Amino acid sequence: MLSNSINIALSDVIAASKRYSLAGMLGWQDVRQRYRRSALGPFWLTISMGIMISTMGLVFGQIFKSPLTEFLPFLSIGIILWGFISVSISEGCTSFIDAQAIIKQLPIPLFVHIIRTIWRNILILAHNIVIFPLIFIAVGKSLNLTMLISILGFLLLIINLTWITLLVGLLSARFRDLPQIIASILQVVFYLTPIIWMPSLLPQRANLYLLDINPVYHLLEIVRSPLLGNFPTITNWVVTLILALFGWTLTLVMYGRYKNRIAYWL
């Protein structure tokens, strides 16, 4: 039964991967439609995020007594990555719901809509990421080769975000209250994760439940640490890999079992 469910799910994922051009086109169209007739398009998000990061950096840097040369780059990449993660998950909840007209009319692999959601948010991330090098230069930091490790970390982040998006999309199609619940959970996770505060500020006893067993922290660190000139820890890599293996196994089983019911739930 499990192997059959996984085979059904994998068949849909592989078929959707072969239609990557369709998913890419839909993602581009989503971004263009969202910022239609806007002079700066998605760069309005970049400008507003840049202002927010600068303001928060000045305020929280004083509150936490952290030097801006360290805190501002940490805060900027944390906010940018968190925005990408949280919006991907939030929009993942409605991936199938928003595409119900297409799902009911066209026989395309359902996983195409998950790729569409991830790709759309990668495009927005590409606009927002320009804030980071500007801040890096503004505080007198220099670029280094360690930053290249963040490419591997980002790929692992995408792998994990994809199964999370698929899982919440599947569950939200069945349980329509779930998007609101997940939005509330994401708000709590934001404050429990070192995004606007640095891990060095924590007392040692708090590391266990705010860092070690916090999967979002590890997902952030495999991308953020190299960009800040540090190496992610072995724990960061191990937790991220285990999360990917366990998450994809669970998601494929559930997706294979309930995929054919999604059209009836919508």
C-alpha cells in the first residue's frame, strides 16, 4: 500500500517536472499580474523591505546592544529568507485552491501548481536579495568564497520547502481552516527563531528549545551562515537532511493516497 502510494506520487512529480516550462510560465504570469501597471513592479516590495530592515536594525541594534556591522547584515538576510519561507508556505496552502479552475478543466500533473508557487516566490526573492549586498557594503564588509556554500544550502532549503508546500496544499484543500492556523503558527515561529535577535544573546539553557530542536533555525542557518562568512555546523546539515528525507517520505505517501481526491475537495 505504501509503495503504491509513493509510486503514484512520484509519477505525478516526475510528470510535472517534465512540464517545468509550463510551471515557469505560470509563475512569471503570476508575478506580472500581481504588479500590473506598477512602475517599479515587485521592487516596491524590495524598497519597503529595505526601509523596514534599516529601521529595525537601528532600533533593535540599540536594544540588544549589538554592533550594527554585525547585526544589520544578520537581520537583513534573516528577514529576506524568512519572508521567502513564510510566504512560500502561506501561498502553498492555497496552491491547489487557487488553481481549481485549471485542475477541473485540464489534465495536467497537480504538482505543476506546487512548482509554480515555489518559482513565483524565488522570483520575488531574487528582487529582495539585492538588499543584502548593499547593506554588506554599507557596513564595510567584504565578499568572500565562503558565501558559495549558501548555494548548496539554498538548494536544500528549496527541497524542504517543496515538500512542505505540497503537504500544506494537500491538507488545506481538504481542511479550509488550515491556512489561518498555519498563518498563526508562522507568526509564533518568527519570534522563536533567531531572525530579529542573534543566537549569541541566548543563555545556554535556552539553546535546546530555541535552536537545537527548531527546524526553521537550521533551514535558515545553512543559507545565512555562509553569507555572513561562517560555516554551518554539522548539526545544521544533519537536521536539514533528515527533515528532507522524513518530510518527502511522509508527503509522498499522503499525496499518492489522496491525490485523486483533490479535485473533489475543491
